[in-house]
Amino acid sequence: AIVVTTPPPVVASVTVSPATASLLTGGTQQLTATARDAAGNVVTGQTFSWTTTAASVATVSSSGSVTAVGAGSATITASIGSVNGAAAIVVTTPPPVVASVTVSPATASLLTGGTQQLVATAKDASGGVIPGLTFTWTTSASQVATISSGGLVTAVAAGSATITATSGTVTGTSAITVTTPPPSVASVSVTPTGTTIMEGQGQQLTATALDASGKTVPGKVATWTSSDAAVATVSASGMLSGVQAGKVTITATIDGIAGTAPYTVTIIPVHAVTVTPANATILTTQTVALSATLTGPNGQTLPPTGRTLTWTSSNSSIATVSSSGVVSGVAAGTTTISLTVEGKVGASALVVQVAQPSLPAVGNVSFLPSTVTLQPGDDITVIIFVRDVNGRAAVGRTCDLSSHDDSRATISPAQVTTGSTGVLLPTVTGVKRVNNSSPVNITALCGGVNDKLKVYVR
């Protein structure tokens, strides 16, 4: 018997479907390979060998299942013998998922008409910034603030608005506050104005900023200055302090606009005048400088600067007084020197004595006799001659007389003044006899010059 069989078909071509595929990393795609003969008929029952040109991009299983590994391109080939077909695979990384959106700055305060650029940033779940995204910008109150497609805020009117940046379903916001700008300062008023204060006193000043219509501009702080700090100073808070009598202008400056006010500082009134020394005695040829202390109402000492001091003598024939309080003796007598300041009077009682003529110095003192002998109880008058350096009688000189041993001999008086003759006549008295030959020394001391009398008591 003869058996006739049909020869197996010869595979002429292989096709892979789909011929191209785009996958995200981690994704899969099932490929199907079809074998055909030369006539284009499908040849069934074939087993294909699957390969990839880039396993780092895509892998393929023995059944044609493709798995995307990394971004890139790969060719997947299905082969039967030497006949094959291929599919082109493109793998891309999936875009990151937006987890949060932040808007910077998160808050902003604008004046009407002002602008603020906002910046939106998208981040993934791990906090990484996602670049290249486009955001949709919206405002909750367009009558307060508008927002451009690029995130530029424009303040329209006073109020609050929330600006939102959206990426997909995720949003971020910024809180915008719009205020009306304060009016410009047109003038500055300083009060009180024209005040008079005393030295050492203070006065709180107030500076008020005004707009062109005269309305107060709130929230303004002034810078204070004084035209003459020697007369009055002003603190940073506007406290005016009087320093010394005079006139001064105080200036308050706000936003470059100055306001001024004049002030007068007066001296503290004198409450009492004290002249020192309260009593004085001078010779007709002498002078004495009196001083004065001026006292205020609180007992404080006041300076004489800026005040009129008037010195007077109740009897200028006795003593005169200068405008500076220097008194000059004129003739013997008494007078009262007074100082008048602002109606208050202080005084000094002054006694003027006649000046004695200048006397020449004592030149010589001598006893006559220079030695005497006495018995106890005996008295003797001795002569002491006092002469000046010119050899003339030394008139009006006070001499001190003394014994070096009053138990043996004395002299009296102990002090005596020379008369017109320059001669003294004191008495020497013997007191007690001593069994030795030493004398008692009697000394006369006149004007720094002395002589000694030797007295023997036997």
C-alpha cells in the first residue's frame, strides 16, 4: 500500500503584534507572534524564541510577555529558525505624583496698587521638588486682589484675599492683606507753643502730623531738635528741659516735614540773698571781698549769671563797695554793705578802723643796769631802753617781760607798751636767796629783739 503525506509548511515570515508599544517603567505588554508560509497562510503550532536587544530597558518572557525595566528603547524579536519578526518597545519613567503645593510668600501685606510675585512649588510624597509643572492660579476675592497666570498679585482695595495655586487636585495658598496707604504728611503741629519755663523745669511737647486737609495722620513719630541746647534741650520723646535763660526754637520733623515752636527760658527767681562774711573789720587802708549766695524758692543755690547784682554802702564816707563786692575802708566808723538781687537784700556789718602808720623795726633792747643784787623782799625799778633800727625811741611797741626762775626773782608787769620815749620802767623783786652764785635771768622781748638782766638774790 502506498501512503501519501503532505509535507509540513515552510515558515516564510514571522510578524509580532503589536509592532510597537510604549510602556511606563514597571508596566507589561503581551506580544503575539504569527508564522506564515510563502503564500501568506498562517502556520500554526509553532514555538517562538523571544529575545530583547536591551534587557536594561525591557525584558521578554518565553511566552512573549514584555516587562518595562528602565527608560529607553528596546527591540523584542520572535524567531523560528532563521525567520524572525520584531516589535519596537519604548519605555518611559512615569511623571511624579504631586503630594503637596506650597506658595511663597505664605502671607503678604500690600498697599492698594502694589504688587507681589508669588512662587508655587510642587513636591512629591518624599518631599522632592517636582520641576516643570504649570499651576492654575485663582483668587478668593478679586475685588481685593487679582492674580495673573504667572502668579503676580495686584492689590485692588483694602481687605483680605486667599490666592490658590493648583496642580491637578493638589493646592497651596497665600494669604494677602491689602491696606489703604496713609495720607502724606503736609504739615507738623507742635503743642503747646510759645510756653515760658524756668531753668531746670520741663514741659512735655506733642508733635501732630497733618495731611493736606488738616486731618491727623496717625502712627507718625517725630524727630526732635533744639536750636540752642545751651538754653533748652529736648528729648527723643519731646520732653523740653530749660537749661539757662534765653530763647530757643524747638523743631519736630516727620517724614521730612518740619514743625517749629518758640519757647522762652527764664531764670529761677531769687528767694534769699546771703552775704559773707556777715561781719568784717578792716583798716582804712584795707579792702575785703564779700561774696554772695543766692537761694531759690526750694532752697537751691542759684547762679548769678543773667541777674543784676547791686552792691551798696549805707555810709560811703566810711567804706565804699565795688560792683563786684570789694569793700574799701575810707574812714573809721561802721557801715552796712548790702547786696540787692531781684528785690531781695543781703547785708554785711562792717567796722572800719584807722590804720596805724607803719613803724620801723626794733633795733635794740637794753637794760640799765645790766646786773642787780637784791635781798629777798627787796624791789628795784630798772630801766629798759627800746630803740628802732634808726636809733630812735621805738614808740608803741609791746614788750614781754619774764624771769627764768620766778621762785628767786620776778619782774612786773609781764607785758608793757613803750611810750613816746621808748623807755620802760618795770619792777624787779627778789624772792628767795639760794646758796649759789648763778643769777636769775630777766628777759625783755620787744619786736623780736631781746636783752637780759642778771639778778643776784643774796
